[in-house]
Amino acid sequence: MTRINEFTPLLVDDIELRPTSGRLLKKWPFALAGALSLLALSALYQHRALYQQPPVASFNIFDARVAMNATPSIESNVDEAAFLSTMEAFKDPQADPCVDFYQYACGGWLETHAIPKDRASIDASFDVVTERNKDTIAHILRQNPPDIGPLYQSCLTGPAMDTKAVAFLVTMLQNVHAANSTHELMARSGEMDQSLGIETFWSLMVGPDPKDPRTNVLQLSQGGLTLPSREFYLDDQKRNMTTTLYQTYVTSLFKVDEFATFYQDTLATDVLEIETTFATMALPPAALRDPLTTSTAYSFAEIAVNYPFVMAYLNGMYKQEPFPMLHAIIATPSVLAAQNTFLQDESQLPRLKSYVSFRILDSLSVYLGESFRQWRQDFRGPFQGAKALVSREEFCTRVTSTFLGDAIGTYYMDAVFGPNARASAQALVTEIEASLKALLLTESWLDKLTYEAAENKLSQVKNYIGGPDRVPQSVPFELHVDDFFTNIKHFLELSAFESIHLINKPVDPQKWDMFPSTVNAYYDPSANKMVFPAAILQPPFYSAQHYPAAANFARIGMVMSHELTHGFDDQGREYDGTGTLRSWWTPSVAAQFNVKAQCLATQYATFPVVSSQDGQVLGKIDGNLTLGENIADNGGVRLAYEAYQLWKATFASPCSAPSASKPTEPLATQMPLTSPVAPPSPALSDPNPVMPSPASSTAPHVEPLLKQETPHDTISPSSTSPSLPDQKRAPSETASPVPSPVEPLVSPSVMTPPELPLLPPTVPALPVPPSLPDVLKATPSPLIVPQAKPKDFHPHEPKATHSKKPKDEMQDPRIETHHGNKKQGASKVHESSQGDKRQEKDKKDTSTGRQEPEQDKTVVRHDAEVDDSDSETDEKKHEKRKKKSHSESKKHRHEEEERDDKRDLKRRHQYQKHEEEHEPNEHDRKKHERKAEHHAKERKHHHHKHHKHQKQHHALAWELSKESLFLQEKTTVHSMAEKILRASVQPRDPVADDRLFFTAFAQNWCEKRTPEFAELLRTIDPHAPGKWRVNGPLMNYEKFAETFSCPVGSPMNPEQKCVIW
């Protein structure tokens, strides 16, 4: 039985194809999820040509590179209209959002989607990514890369029954039946576990020690069950089906001629009775969620005394591969003790041999040929409601992805993850972290000690985005294109070998437990890190080119908020910022948390699980099993919403999505930018405008992007739009460092401005560029995505905190940044640019025979600047005007900052005096002081941002003229101008924007499950069904009720709400 613990990812994994051992990878659910998932490619990329420069010679991968911070195209209005149209199609207009918001948001989708016969479920997000990318991974595999192709090809050509594999298993069964005692049988079972990862009586894994997360330790838990839920053995109604299926399956396996000598009439009954006994001893999944009770360490001497049969099993492993026997974690000591008592009865030995034999064949049956795979599907399919066997090609794709997911991930990252993708995603994560920081500041039930410890933990969270940077090592054995089972055998042996050698070794801080192609995410409390593979940073979770900002925050923003909240749920809160399991909550605050958590568990326990086919109630949610995920869902929605509101208030004009009306008039092709003191431009919606530094200061000639016979009059951009956001702080220390955004550069001189499109005086809807192909017109595009802020800016901090910084920052080699000092960085580029000019001039002088002392040349240039005004270049004139403007702006900014400081100080004193008159207690007084200081810093920051805006306006004009920018894409200029236009014409409707946010969030969780699969997950899945992942959090959030005007007492606005964060 798989241990349900704090490492549970965002979505439950597929149960059909799992590796044979819990130690195959550190956490096999993540590896398996990777086998089922690749990045979503839109129709745009499916119709593009192949790479001109593939990542590996002779292998062409789809040109599917997606820059997460890509700017919207000129068709953004049309794209967002298409996005809104899709959202409307998902809805059930007859449903009342205040009664059942899930039905309101997903009713149309539920009505029009059916579950495929070879599937147990379907949803509107995870499956969309997976299904739309089958062609992508298939294309990679058809290219037959040398490090991947042989395994895939050997699987495709596998026979209906692999006689060589069957002969190998006969030898294993003979070894089992040669055991003369239960003790000897345990030792032989341990050898098989260490050899091929075939688990029998217990579940083993190697991972960080909860009390010392820097060191790996062996961990044991209850196991021994073939079926995923103990309910199938213990529930009378389910047991009838289980008995029939076991009888048929066991008979099919052992009636094969080579295995017939091990068959007996009572074999199926013996196996089922042994497993039923283990199921009776096993703890329910909810009991395995407490890290304090499942992390007890035992020395091997204690294990030998208290659990002699477990020790025999471990000795068998040691015989196969020696490892340090110091101590191990036993998660379920009571279960192991009960099993130890049962195993003392030597009369059970014949039945135990049958049980171990069955476990061997079942574990490896999918690799033995099509006949065995069909028998296994007939056995497991009914428990999930999947009626058909997946094709051999899809099966081979899953197998290859499971064992070579890292290698596929290399091709995958090259194909789909753009150069600025990681920085863009990090910017959004930073907004979410700021939202939680602000939330902690306002939680009055946290005392000072707990608040400071929580804030410290938050400051240490590490973010892993996209995929690992290091190239995976090739396998240390030869892959045979004509021997599938031998390949699988070598992979299983390698996995067991690598796992056992991690015991007592340092934890690898750069290790990923998911592949880049995995459509999932997780939080690991032992490392205090969040992991977001590249696949989940794609539509329908996130799209900088297709979705408005509200949708991006509601979808991928909620996913990020969900994972961050896991660090403070009922499990994650037990770990500190370093990942150590220890108590850092004061008793009184911990008691309040438990009361709030119990409220949520009790509330969810009343929610029914209903069949999507006939509406039959299958049972109620286990509120204790799903508590951690419910806390994360509730906190995730709130954090994402608050982060979006904070981001809008700081950096963007609140607006609703555009209408679907078609454009009627063309745009102008010119926007003069002639004055260095022009009004600041509106905010750009680019979440992370990383601009390359120029190779030289020569401005290239820029042709108009749109040719029009009759250009309209141009107008100046609005001066009231907010400026570009800066980076909030240095990114987290991660295994895959996130490159910091490049600060906007101060324009060193007047450049020939590029010609940018601008709105005519009468502003119509934006036109569709006639040059774009139809496939582009059908592709939806984003509105805004957040950007990181300066390293030294902490808007929600009541005091100084420790910033996070990656060990190895990835930066464009053409860009030289200076964190914490933007002026220094700007001047560095400026000096380099001027230096290039001087070098060119020196070289020219040298080539003509002229050599002058540097001092003389300096004097000549100085004299020219002072005396020869007619020969001044436009660049030098601009430099002088810029310096004068900068000096005046600096003086004005200094005066205003002094006035703001005095005004803030006066308000704080008045506020404190008012509070003292009401005689608050010490804790509340300090809490209010922190809030007042927080708001003062925010006001000061916004004031500072206003004065920085002018610099960024000049930086934009300067950067747009650089040649390196146009080497990437000329459409970038067009997109930036288009964003300026959009910021000035979008209607302001915060209610509609909020409704868009909540609806986009809900539609991420539309799903259908077979009744069998829904019932299975009800007993083992720590996540609530999709309906309650939507309705549960929203009915506890007052902002939702306010947005949809739900009356108090309605189903979506109950009088009693359960809120933790």
C-alpha cells in the first residue's frame, strides 16, 4: 500500500501502470505521472516546421518553444474573446452560481464530454495537456534518439508472450518454493526486493530523515496488498467482486505451461486470505498522514529484537547489496508488530509461498507480453471502471517515459521551454509569496513568536521551475532493441542499486522528483521547496499569449498558492524552514490551528461523492484524509485572489476582458518618441521584459511593422498608467536557478525611435493583421502576467528578512546585471557602449597612422563639447538634457519623500495615540504597528515607482532600437506597442474581472470519473473530487459571495465558514 504522506502531489497518479517498487524512483507517483504527461502544444505549434537547429544532431523536434513571459500579439483582443467564448461554452447558464458554482462553471463541459473506454476519468485541464501531447512525445520517440529509442523500439516489437522472460520467472518461483522456513522465505523475499524492487510484505523507500533532512535514511511502512485500497478486502459488497476477479486472474497466470507446476486449486483463495489478513492489520490512509507518529527511528538492533521477520527481510537485502545498518524509520510499528506475530505460525508457510509467487508474477506481468497485459487489465480494470486495454504504442510510451523520463525531459525542455520561461514563472511565484506574507501579517490569531517563525520559513522556500539544468547521465548498460524484458530487468536492478546506496548519504538538493513533462506540481516539506515542472506551466493552466491576467492568477497562480499553502497545512506546519520536523508553534496558537482544521475536516465530511453517470451517492468525503489538500485548496484560492488584487493595485489598471466584437479600423504605424522628458508610457503587460544588452550603440534602421496607405494621426500615450514592476527580491535558492529579470536601462542618448503603432483618435477594436495565417488567428493570447520586483523591496515586511538567492544564477551572457543597484547596472552597460565607440575610433585612428595620447584625445573631445555646439551629436545633447532632468527629478523626489515620511510619521503617531486611548493589549498593539509600518512602506514604494517610471519610458525607447532585439523577433516591438494601446482602451469593471477569476479557477477542475474510480479514490485519494475542490473553498471565501451577490445562508455562502489562512 502506498503511503499517503506530505509529499502527495497536486493530482492523484494513475494506478494502472506503476513501477514494481516504491523505491524505483524516490517517489514513484511523480515518475508515473510523468509517464502519462507531456507539454500541451496548441494548434499553432503543431503546424509549424521542425527545428532548424535541433538539440541533438540528426533529431528534429517540433518547434514548440513557448516563452512564458511572451508578450501578447496584435490579436490579443480577438484571442481573449475566444478565451471568453470557451469559458461560456463550459458553463451551465441554467445553474445558480449561489447554489452550485461547480455546476454553473462546468455544466456545459460535463454535458459534452464522455470518458474514453480505456480511461477511468477525464478532466478539463490535466488530461487536456496529456492528450494534446501524445503526438509530441511520439514524434520524439520516432526520431529514435540513441539514449531513448532502443527501449521504445524493443517494447513495440515485443511478442505476445516473452518466453525468455517467462523462463527467468520460473527460476525465481523455484527459489521461493525452496525456502524451508518462514524466516528463510523472508530473507529470499528481501533479496528479490533489492534485486528487482519486487515488494511483498512491506513498503520500503529511501528519503530524507525527518529529524535530519540533510541525510537519507531507509523508511519502512505497511504494505503487502495487491489492490490499492484495504476496503476491497474488508467491505462485504466489494469483497464479492474481489474474490471473483482474484480467482480468474490467478488461474490465468498460473495456467501458463511453464508456471503450471506451481499451481494448485486453492492458490487464489490462499493469496486472497493472506492479503485480507494484512488488510485487517493495516491502518487507514488518513492515519498515515501524521508526520509525528510516522517518523519514529529504530536502530537495527531494536528492529532485530522487536521485528525479527522484518530483520530477516533486511538481511536478505543486505546479502544482495550491503548498506549501512544504523537506523531506519518505521512509519507503522503497530502493523509490523501484528505481521510479525502472524508470521510466527509456521503452518502458514505453504500459503505464504503461494502469496510471494503471485506477487512476483503480478509485479512483472505487464512486461511479459500482450496476453499477460490483457489478463492484468481484466483484473484491475473493474476496480477503476476502465473497460479497454490501452494500445501497445501508448503502453510503450508510458514505459519509456517512466524509466527514461529524465532523458526525455532533456529533449522536452529544449523543445518547449523558452529562455525566459523560468524567470517569468518565478515572477508569478514571487507575487504569491508576497500575498502570503501580507496574509500572515494580518492573522491576529498568530502570536509574535509563531508569526516570526512562519515568516522565516516563508523566506526560505525554494522554487524549482521547469526542469533540472544538469544533463542526465546515460544508463550504465547497453539497451537492446530486440530484448525488451532484459532492458526492463536492467532498469529495475539499477533503480534498486542506486536507492540502497543513498542510505546515510547526503540528500541531493538538486534532485527533482518529477520529470519536466509531468503535468503536476508538489511541495516537499523536508526540503521546504515547491516544484513546478514545465508541463504545468502551459495551457490550460497558464498562457502569456492567450489568457487575461485574471485567468493566469486563477489557474497557475492557484496551483502555486496551493503548493505554498502546503507548507502551512496540518502536515507542512510541523516542518521548519530547513525542512526539519520539529515543533515551532506555541501551544496556544497550535491549539487554535487544530480547532480551525477540525472545522474544515468536519465540513468536508458532509460533502457527498456522487456518480457522474447516474447521480448516485457513493459515500461521503473522508475529511481527515483530505484535510491537507483541503487546507491547500482553500488557502490557494485566497492567496491567488489576493495576489492578483495586490498586483493590479500596484502595477496594472483593473480591467475586464475585451468583447468579442471584430475590429473595424486599422492602427496607425507611427508613434513619435522625440523628447526625453515625454510623459511616462502606460504599464506594459509583459510579466518579465528581459531585454538583451546591445552589441553596439548603433541603432539599426527599423521599418514599420504594418504598412498602411493612409496613416492616422498619432497621439501620445497616457501618462496615468502605472509603471513596470521591478523585481521584488532575489529568487530562491534552487536546484535550477531562476535567472533574475534584467533591470530597465537608462537611455544613454537619443536614439532613432522605432516606428510603433498607436491608436487613432477614435479608438476601435484592434484589427487582425492580414499577414498572419489562419492558425494564428484561432489561437487565444494573455493580457498581463506579473513581474518580479527589486531585491530590496519587501512591501509586506514588518521587519528585515533574509532574501533568497540561487547558488548559480543563469543569465544571458550579453547582459550584466547588478542586483540591488539598478543604477550601477545601467551605468555598466552605458560605459560598455561608450567604450565600444572609443575602441572603434581608436582602431580607426591607428589604421590611418594617427596616434594621440589619451589625455590629448580627452581634451579634444572636451573642447568640442564646450566650444563647438554646432557639432554636438544628438546623443550628447540628449545626455546633457537627461542629466539635467535627472538632477531635477532627484531633487523633486527627495523633497516629496521627505514630505511623505513626515506625513507617515504623523499618521503613525496619531494611530498609536488612538490605540493607546482604547488600551489594547501588548500583542494587538504590536500587530497594528506592523500593519501601519507595512502600509507606510507600500505608499513610499508606490511614490518611488512613479519617479522611476520616466527612466523606464526612455529605457523602452532605447532598447526597442537595439539590433539584438530584432534578431529575436521583430514582432516584439509590435506586441509592446499593442500592449500600450490595450492599457488605454480597456474598460474598468472589477466585478466582471473577479467573476472571470473565480470562473477560470473553477473550470480548471471540471472532471468526470467512472463510478468505480470515484469510489476507489474516495477511499485512498487525499484530494477531494473536483466539485468540492471548487465549491468547498469558494463557500468559505467571503469575496466569492460578494462577487456573485450570494445571500447569507445560501449553499455557496453559509453562515458558518471554516477558514485557516
